[in-house]
Amino acid sequence: MDLRRHNFLLVGDDAYFVFVPRDMQPCLVSARCAHRGGPLHLARFDDASGCLVCPWHGSRTSESRLRSRALESRLEGHHLRVQVAAGPAVPIEPLDRQVLANGDRLDRVRATWNDRASS
Ligand code: FES
């Protein structure tokens, strides 16, 4: 998926969002909170604890836990090559959605790609 245009992936009924941790290495993580399925892409990132705070009931999910549940992927330039375990009949759709969980980190990563492209 082209991270300049997409930050969200639907795989059938499962939703994933591009999470950019503090080390700025994007990965694709489940948008479903482990507590009761709340929208983790709309979570707030707490810099002090390094956790996402779910907007529904306030559960905290650490960066390391998010990474451990991330889809297998590899960053090649601005493309994230993602390994998805889904049958051929399962629709896969990259999207651009409102994602609050990264603050402005994805924008900063995108800006570096645009800088490289213009130089
Ligand atoms: S659904 Fe996320 S804290 Fe309850």
C-alpha cells in the first residue's frame, strides 16, 4: 500500500491502520481495541507512557504490544508491503481515513518522502 495516499486497510471485516511509533518506522496494526473492540485508530497517543489510550474506556496499549500484533510487513520507500492471511474471496481495500493515533508522525514521514522526491 502506498503510504502517501493510504493509512488504513480493510481485510474483509478486519480493519488495520498505519501506526507510526516514536522510532518513525510505520507498521500496520489492528484498529480493534483488545478490550471491547473500540476504534484504536481514534485513540490518543500518550507520550509519557508510550501507549495508545482507547477512546471508549481508556485502556492503554503499549507500542511494543501494538508491534507484536502488527501484520507482517516491509517498508520499501513509501510502499508498505503487507502479508495478509486471507482467502481470494476476501476483499482487501486500502483507504485514507481519519487516524488520530499517530498525532502528526505520519505527516512527518510523508514530508520526508516529498522532500526526497523534490530534491
Ligand atoms: S474498547 Fe477500548 S477500552 Fe474498551
